[in-house]
Amino acid sequence: MVDKREIPAIVSTQWLAKSLDEPKLVILDIRSSDRYKDGHIPGAVNVPFQSWAVVRKGLLMELPKADQLFKIIGSAGIKSDSPVVVVSKTDIPHDTADVTRVACTLIYAGVNNVAVLNGGHNKWLKERKPLSDKIVKPKPSACKGQLNKAIFTTKEHVEKQLGKSVIIDTRAPDEYFGITQDLFTEKPGHIPGAVCLPAPWVWTEAGTYKSTKEIREMAAGVVGPDKSREIIVYCGVGGYSSTWCFLLRELLGYNDVKIYDGAAQEWTADPEAPVVKYRWH
């Protein structure tokens, strides 16, 4: 949460350039190994995004099992008290969502000081900041944090909270409304009572985040100002939802924000689960 932070939730390229020599800082590059080898931020370690999400029971982008997750984190040299900056490309919106997905996964694993690089590797490259082709092989750490299970939730919990908690659909408005159907869902529409707060709204065309003021206004307008109420966010499979989860929790200070990890993919696969079309709530 915000009060545990030692670094900002969103860091600039200037901030990172000045912090490259910080001994505890881990720069986590989640691009493909080929892109990493072609040039990366000096000192960055490479753990491609595919390592951070698994397919389970036919559902995409699920959390790895705890032992495997801690192994991945430890192999990157990350400890529970490490400040971590997650970096990827920002070619398309889903690239930027991958970054927050990894950030939320690290927070789930008990690593609290996680930030994302504003503009990602693309902005770093555009500004002609230093690059390295040296493959960084970190000293493995014995990362065994305490899982923060409050940040991810299940279909059963969502069903119990219908009409009680704020449920946010972070997909495009046409997918929420049911005009178009998400590629990963069995039927169009949204979970009853869900409000629409699309993740792509928070990014500029250059792949950077809009101002905190704008993001705060978006959240207050759709979610409301009550930061103690439970908020459940979901999308198609678990990428876009992580963006709003990260921003609400780590940037804006909402206290109880959860990702429904099964997402619309799981919900719509259940013929008994209700889906609403052509309504904005």
C-alpha cells in the first residue's frame, strides 16, 4: 500500500537514470530475451512476461503456484524488501498492462516497493539514455515473502459481492456494453452491476501515463471517493484489470482493491453466471 512505499508507484526515466547505481534497486525487464539482448537499461535483469503468468484449467494469465512464483522472484535477485522497477515495451496498450500485471504479482508475493517505468523501454530509448548489451546474471536470493492474498480473488467471492462491492470492468466500452465480444469470452456483456472504467484511458498515445490528477478524477468519477469500500476489478483474462488495481491501490490509496483473476473468460464460461448487455451498470 501507499504508506509502505519507499519509491513512487510510477517512476520517470529521469528518476531511474539517477538511481541506476542504487545497490538495492532491481530493474526488472520483462521483454523477450531477444529484445533484452539487443539492448537494455544498464543493470536490468530479464525475466520475460511469460514466466509471470500460467494457464490453469483453461484460463489464461493465472498466477503461478506460490513455490514457483517465489523461485522466479528469487532467481531475479529480488528480496521481499527490494525496490523494484518493472520495465517493458509500450508498443501497444497490452504491453503496458503486462507491466502492471507483473507489479501486482510481486505485491501479491509480498514485495511492496514495486514501481513501473513511465513510458517503458520505448521512452528510455527515445531519450537516448544509456543502454547495455551485458547479460545480467543476478545472485539468486531466497525470496520467501508472505502472500498477500487480498489482492486477487475468485469467482465465488465475486458472486457473493454482487450488489455490495464496486465491480469495475476495465475492458473497452464496446466489450463492456456487449456491442463486440471479447475474444476470450463465451458471450458478450458484463457482470451485473459492474461499472465501466477502461484501462486504455489512463495512457497517452506515447505509452506514458496521464497525470495523477486526471487518473484521480477518472477514479473518483466512476468508483467514487470512498477509499475503504471493496473494489473488484476484472477484464478479459487479467491484464487490463491489473492496471486499475495498481493505480487505485498504489497511486491513489484505495485500501481494498482486488483483481478477479478468472476474469470474464471464467465468468462467461459458466452458463449459470448472469451477463448483462446494453446497460451501463
